[in-house]
Amino acid sequence: MDLASRVPSFWEHKKIDKQPVFLGLEAQRRSLRLYLHLLLLAVMMISAEVLMAWMSWGLALPGMPREF
């Protein structure tokens, strides 16, 4: 028996079975809530920027005084 037969080949070495790691349901729910809150924050920031730009152009939303 020579040394090459005892050393696993490159492809045999890569055949290690690794089970995918799934988050638990509670962790998935928490991460989803985090992403939704971050998305809501981004939408609110963008809408505030749009509103400030809209008002800087001298325009006003209906029912809003120009000197806001």
C-alpha cells in the first residue's frame, strides 16, 4: 500500500455532508420583524426627504400652510 492510496483525493475530501442550518421559527420571526422595521424606517426617511424637497420648491400639500 503506497502513500497515495491512503490520502483521500481532492474530490473525496470535498464530499463532506453538511446539513444546512435552519433558523428556528422564533428566530425567523424576529429577523423578519427586524427587516420589516428597517424597511419601514427607510420608507419614512425617503418620504420625509420628498416632503422637504416638495416644500422647498414652494409647494404645499392640500390643507398644509405654505409657511410650515
